[in-house]
Amino acid sequence: MTLTPLSGTPAEDAAAVRAEAQRQRILDAAQRCFIARGFHAGSISDIAAEAEISQGLMYRYFENKRALILALIERQLAYDQDAIGHMPAAADLVDGLLRCYQLWARGETLETRGNAIANVALYAEITAEAHRDPVVADVLRRHDRQTSAAITGWLRQHDIARGRTPEDADLERRTLLMRLLVEGLAMRAVRDPDLAAETVRGLLAVAIASVLGE
């Protein structure tokens, strides 16, 4: 017989909710600091001040900046997993990526939920840190594999819904194309922020059609 664990008391449940809200508040503050100052220049004291808490309270949740950046990666993975399962149809996907390009080009941060690259500066900081810190690199690679697997799963269902029999090699190719498209678009937004919307939309339409196998 399997016993179902008892839930906590109302007081314990409320405390857990408050603790998670505080944790997310700290992560939001850390993200803003890392975007504004960079990973190494953004200090624990800066993050605590941004979150409007003491450094001592900060350390109750995260022991150091590495723990913060790992938590940011893990949070993004959870957002990505949820969003990929609800990706829009081709036309909406093109318009969504165009909007991402335009916001990235202005240096703005997208709404975090559902965006693999919420902010180009933060994306660059985390990528650079992965070159220096093997722990960050390992977590980032696991994030990358899981995100790619989710995209592949979505493409598989997309093909099946259209009466096609997907082949693994083709799905892997299209998944990689999608990753290259999004990541390249983010970098292009920084280096070439003034591309005409219709130019970007036209190129995205061609690329997304290839990703979807259409």
C-alpha cells in the first residue's frame, strides 16, 4: 500500500509560499543587477539593495553568486519547458520572433516567462560565465539538452497532427535550426538593431517554414 504524504499545516504552507515569493524576488533583483552591471560587477550587496533586503537574509536563500546564476538558469528552463508546449502557429511564431528582435534591439527585457532569451545582455553574461565555471557550464548544457528535447517533441507532434511521419534525423536538424535562428536573431539585434521590420519578417517566415517542415 502506498501512503499519500500529508500536507503541511496551514501555517507551514503559508510560510512556504512566502519563502518562495522571497526567493523569486531575489532572483528578479539579481537578474536586473546582472543585466545592468554584469555578473562580476554586480555584487551581493547590490542585489540585496535591489531586493530591499539585508545581505544576511540574502544568504539564507543563496550562498553566493554562482548559486544565483544557477537558479536563474533553472528558472528559465522551467519557463521554457512550459512555453514550448504552447508555441503558436507559424504566422504568430514569426510575429513573436519579430517582436523579440525589436525588443532585444532596444536593449529591453522580454517578459521572462516563455522566452529562451529574456535579455541579450543576461544571455551573454551567463554564456561567458559558462566558459569560466565548469559547474555553470554543466548546468547550462543540461538546460540546452532539455530545451532541445522539448522543441523536438513539439515538432514531432506538429508533424503527426498534419499526417506526417517524422524522422528523428530530420527533427534533430529542424530543432537545431530553430535554436540557431533564435540565438542568432538575438545577437543580430545587438549588432544590427535597425533592420526593417518587413525584412526581418520575410526572412523569419522562410526560416520558420523550414523549421516546421512546410
